[in-house]
Amino acid sequence: MRKYTTEIIIGFIPVLIIFFIYIGQNVVPMLLMGMLGFAVVYAARGKGKLTALSSQKRRVEAKSAPLTFEQIGGQERAKQELVEALDFLVHQEQIAKLGIRPLKGILLSGPPGTGKTLLAKAAAQYTDSIYLAASGSEFVEMYVGVGAGRVRDLFKEARTKANKAKKSSAVIFIDEIEVIGGKRDGGQQREYDQTLNQLLTEMDGIYANESPRILLIAATNRKEMLDSALLRPGRFDRHIGVELPDKKGRLHILNIHANNKPIEEGVDLARIATESFGFSGAQLESVMNEAAIYAMREKSDKIAEAHLSSAIDKVMMGEKTDREASKEERERIALHELGHAIMAELVRPGSVSQVALSPRGQALGYVRHNPQQDQYLYTKQFLNGQIMIALGGAAAEELFYGERSTGSRGDFDQSMNIVRTLVESGLTELGIIDASMMTREAWAAVNRSILDELMLETKSMLESKREVFKMSLNTLLAEETLSGNEFRTLLSKHKAA
Ligand code: ATP
């Protein structure tokens, strides 16, 4: 009976229409509604344009130029771990002989733009596999069962494509896996649960001796959100951390992206790598690209160091804006920024790279710091210094105007984040505590006591440098920028006086 359901419905519809016409009902609205409903179900079920679009996208990716591990900068440890894991796939006979369980899933976790997608593409190239990519959000639909259907289709498509291309393996890359692989709470999210269950079922159905072999690579920047069923042995049991690149890695990435660009002789990319502390691979790529755009704007046929420097500012703070501040406001902004810069030089001599009065992104002015070297551990003294640099702007405004403005909001957010780090690392008077047990009042009290004390210290340190403010203010107002060296010369003149 079930077999003929569709036929029965198709036969029944015209009979129904004729009946309605016979009794004198207007059938046009009903027909329109019916057609609309059919279109929605057809598209959502994955047979219409919606999925056709995403599989089209996957097809394009599969055809794009192959990418090798050499084209990925830094990430040496991640690359090495990944190659080791992929060798399981390459030397299949050997692992079958030893009875080793096949590797089914590799999880790449780390901040956005660090090269996880690139690693997955290079993995496909290394193992001579078909590459199919999808994003977790592609499986999210309102209708129960649609996401699960799409997971099934993805695996089917990988097998079909590998067979067609006569490849013995296929790499399926799922970005943002946390969207479908988040912890199951057994509550409202039935659709999500079904999609995840389908993924687990597909993974359980991967066998060592099947051809083509499927390898699933997933990426996330929220590993802690993933359901433990996904992470257990036999599923995503290789976890590879893809972290922000260190200085050597940043230089490598800059060099890769400089390859197809004319760079002026003598440009020191190592200096740019030092200045771009904390940048991801994607941001470094953007620095090179923006620098090229600056060079083009200036009708220069080579990229100079100044272009790269401006590009770092742009990527860090956003594009220059046309916001015209009044004379009084400009003066306040200049004093605010000088407050940050003087504190930075007092706390960490030689650290200011530039003080600028030009509005960029949300900021009305900014101080660019020179990170001396990559650092991963911070002492209480270091973090207190960071807070004082952040408070320097507000302290300067208080010194010169007797009150602060709204321009310090971001600085206070930054300071409170550092206080949080201090508390969570057991570096405050509270000792070693579980920060999640702290009440809002306790947080407010600790913020107040640390910030009030450091604010007082900052103000008294700046008070002794009033003259430096006056000496630098006019240059900054006139030139809009003050380089780190110019600024330090002014400071040492004051010291000598
Ligand atoms: P997301 O988590 O946001 O999906 P991702 O980690 O997958 O990000 P990719 O898509 O691999 O990041 O990288 C984005 C772009 O950044 C790449 O196309 C490339 O231009 C550049 N990039 C990132 N990391 C590197 C790297 N290690 N070497 C060279 N280029 C890189």
C-alpha cells in the first residue's frame, strides 16, 4: 500500500479539483497554496535548488588548484601531526595487516583564519583524494530530518565522485562542526540531534577495507561545545590544535603571500612579522593585500614598508574614516592618546611604535605598540602594567580637564578583562579561587579595588610628565602622527631637563 501512496495522491488531486469545480468553489487560491507548499517541501528536502547550490559550490572547490602543505605558512606542529595521521590512509595495506582500526575523523580546532580549511585541502592533495567541503550551517533547517538527509547525501556524493574520478579515497571537510555537533541536551533541538546522529551513523559505517575510503576532517573554534559522542575513540579521535602563528610562522605566511606581489627592495618583512603580533594567517594575508591596494592608490608599482605599516593599522583598527572632530575634541583625543603612550613608555620603555590622531574604525586616535617578542605567560606585574597603559587615556583626561569622557569605554573593558585574567589565574589578593562561584558583587568589588588603586598610581605617574604632554601635543595636532622614536626623543629631553 505504502509503495503506491504517491500514485494514489496524484490520482486523488484531479478528482478533488473536479469535485470543487462541480460544487462551484473557486479552486485558484487552493491551487496556488498547494503549489507553494510543494515548492517549499521540495527545496527543503534537498531535491530543489537549495542543495543544488551547495553541491555546485563543492564541485568548484574540488576542481580548484590543488594545495600542498608547502603553501601553508607556520603551523609546523599541526602539519606534522596531520601528515602522520594521513599516513594511515596512504599506507592502508600495512595498517590492515597489523589490524589497526582505520582513522575516520580528524578534528582541527583553533581560532578563525588560522588555516584549518587550507590544512584539509592539503590533506586531500597529500592522500590523492577527492575533496568535498561543507559547513555545519548548511545542515541546519527548520524541518526535522532535512539536515540528516543532507549528511547522508554528502557521504553518498563523496563516494560517487571518488568512484567517478577513479580515486581510492575522499576527504570530506565540515567547517563549523559545532553547529551540528554541539552537546545534545535531549530537549528542544530534535532536528540538530537527528543531524548529529546521522553523522555518527555515517562515521560508524566507514570501514578499513571499503573503497573509496572516506576521511572526515572537521574544524571548529569551539571545541568545548562538541558532544562527547563525536570525540570518542573511533570517531574524531585525532585532535589537532591549529593555533595563531608565532613570529617565525607569521614571517613564513607573509612570504607566501608576498610571492605574487612586487615588494620594494630592502623591505623588512621580519619587522612586519614582529609588528603583527597576534594576527592570524587570514589577517596576514589581508595585510599583504591591503598593502598592495595602498601601493596602487599611490600609483606606485612596488609595495613599500610604509604601505605594509598602514595595512597593519587597517587590519587592526579598520579603515580611516572621515569623522571630523572639533578643535576641542581633537585636543582631548590627542591628550588621551598621549596618556596611553606615556604610560606605555614608562611601563615598557621602547614599546611605542606610533601615536596617531587619525580616526580609524571605531577609534578616534590610537597608539600602536611594538611587541618585542612573542609571549605566552604573563606575571601579575606585567598585567598590572597593561592595565595602567589602558587607564592612561582616562587618567590624562582627568588631569587636564578634571573629568573623563565616553572615549574610555573600550579601555575600561580591556582593563576589566585583564582583571578577570588576574582573578582566574589566582594572581589577586583573593588567592586561588573558582571564579565561576563568584557573585556579581564580588566581581564588582575586586574590579573596583584593583582599578581604583592602579588609576591612582597612573595619575601620579602622568602628573610628573605634564610637560611631555605639552611638548608633544602641538606636533601631534599638526602632523596627526608621532613616530615612536620622535616621541622617545621628547621624553628623554624632558628627563634631561
Ligand atoms: P575559519 O575557522 O574562519 O573557517 P580557517 O582556520 O579555516 O578559518 P582558512 O580558511 O584556512 O582559515 O584561511 C583563510 C585564509 O587565510 C586562507 O585562504 C589564506 O589566504 C590565509 N591563511 C590562513 N592561514 C594561513 C597559513 N597558515 N598560511 C598561509 N595562508 C594562510
